[in-house]
Amino acid sequence: MPAATFPTVLHLLRPAQGGMRELVRALLLAAPVGVPPLLCAPAETLEAFADAVPDSRRLPLPMLAAPHQQIAGGQVAARFAKKQGADLLHGHGLRFAPLFASASVASGLPLVVSLHNLVPPDMNGLQKAAAGAALSRATRIIAVSDAVAKSAATVAPASRIETIPNGIETARFAIADAAKREQVRESLGVVGDAPVIVCLSRLSPEKDVTNLLEAFALVLPDFPDARLFIAGDGKLRPTLQWHIELLGIGDSAHLLGSLHREAVADLLHASDIFALSSREEGLSLAVLEAMAAGLPVVATRVGGLPEAVAENVTGYLAPPQNPQAFAAQLTRLLGDTEARTRMGDAGRAHVRERFTQERMIAQTFGVYERAMRH
């Protein structure tokens, strides 16, 4: 879409980490030259977008929990949108839907909403009704996976929902340097050809890293030289470190904390298997990044993960909250280097075919174009 016809889009964002944050950054950076990127979000979230949005184009919002607070916040966002010459609002996440709707009503601008996760299981009937009423203002609702689309249909009209899968910069993960692999493995204390399992994840309840730790403890007797590295941070880090010590796997399992974006590819290329044991998931960018780096995946059969991980082709799936089943799938891959190579190659091809950032951006921009014509 040429810049002359591309709408100026104001992104409205709740507190965000992980996939949501990366997707919004990609959309902001992809706007044509001459079209200003605009963003409203809580102050701590804005800090993560310093490379994508100039200060003059950002509006900090306070933490807004109650619907009446969000309605007031939406009116503030509407004034910012008018001042900046916005043509379209793009809201992200279900919990802030009242804010998005309020901003759209107050500004008179069309609204697109992206849902990055399943409808939260802790939302009560009143909250779902409020979210549904707010989403009724949206011209289109984007779901990042078919599983999210199906979940969203419980609170919004299915006719307005379309799936645009998450996408990643495949080029960031394409080139594996053998010397760099050995350097990273050595820095991690990995000896020789010891198999490395890696997990990129927030340390939050829905990611259920405890399940992965317990599965890994079951694997170690058969593969005592295996190592597990978990990159990411969150409020559960002290609890998970305690759990590692309780399981007696402190010499083999390690929490690395948050990594810079450029270090993620190096860690993936230094590893042999990617593991994610979430109990809830929209569509994990970390899984896509691992597949783009040529890693086979063991993941739980939840949310959009089966749409990314093709069973017995790019990896294995296990039921959630079942460390014995997860351990069995890890054991299959640890004992079969040929399968790891075959699945890694298939995963790389699968991501390039379906989950590129370019494809995600083009499809989202197509939604913008249709919303402006609505």
C-alpha cells in the first residue's frame, strides 16, 4: 500500500511482553516512510519501543483495570489520536477492549483489534459480556491462530474474526555458525556433544515451566549429560530456582534470565531441542523462532501450538500438565539424532512457508485497507 493511501495508525496496547510486543514493533517499523508510527501504552511498555516510536508520537497511559477507568483512558487516547492525525485505531489484547471501544467512539475512527491469546479462563460472565460489547465496535478482529479465533468467537461475532498467524524475521535465525555454536556452548559449560534442550519463555504461570523442569528430571537418569537452559524472566523465577534445587537438578538445569534479542539466535543455534510446556498459548513466537533456527520442538498440545508444531514432522506434542508424557517425548528426540535433524529441517521450511513476518505484515495492512473502506 503506497504511503499516500496508507492510514496513520494509532496502536493501543496493554502491558505487553513476548509475542504481542514483537508483533506491534514489527507493525510500527513497517509503516511507510512519511507515515508516523503512533503508540499509546503504559509507561513501562513504551520503554520497549524506543527504537520504533519517537517520544513525540507516544502517549503513556496509567494502569487501567476497571472498565470505567478504561473508558476514561480511551477518551484521552482519542484526543491524542486527533492531535496526531490518526486515521485508524489498532488495539491489542482482550482485557483492554473497553479502552479501545471508548477511543473509537470518542474519536469517530475505525477500530481493528488483535487478540494474541485465548480468552482468559478467569474472566467471569460479566467481564466477557463487557469485552464482547467493546469488541462489537471493532470493524475487524484479528486472531493470531485458529485456536485464538475459536476462543474469540465465544465473546465476539465470528463473522468479524479472521486469523493472521504470528510471523517472525526468519533471516535472523537462518545462519548457523559452527564456531559460534561451540563458543556459546563452551560459555554455558556444555561439554563435548552433550545434548542441549532450550526454552525461551516468560516465567509466568501460564507457561508452566515447572512442568518442563519435572519432565527434565525424569529424563536425566537416561541422559545424564543433557543440559536444560531456560531464557526469560518473570515473577516466578525465585520459585522456579527453588524447584530446580528441590528436584536435585541444579547442575543440569539453568535459568539464564532475559537475553538481548541478538543473543537469542546464538542460544538456539547452540542447542539441539526446543521445549515449551505451556498450559495456555495463543501462538508462541519462541516456537517459531526455534523452528526457523532448525530445532525440533517438544511442546504441549494447547492453543495454537499444534498449528505450528506438526506432530511427527517438525516435533512432538504432549498433553499439558503431564511431566511424564512430556518426558517421554523429550526422550524420543534425545535418543534419535537423525529425527532431530529431519524435524529441524522440516520446521525451518514450515516457518518460511507459513509464519514469516512479511506475510503477517502484508495481511494486517490488508485489514487496515478494508477497515478504512468499511
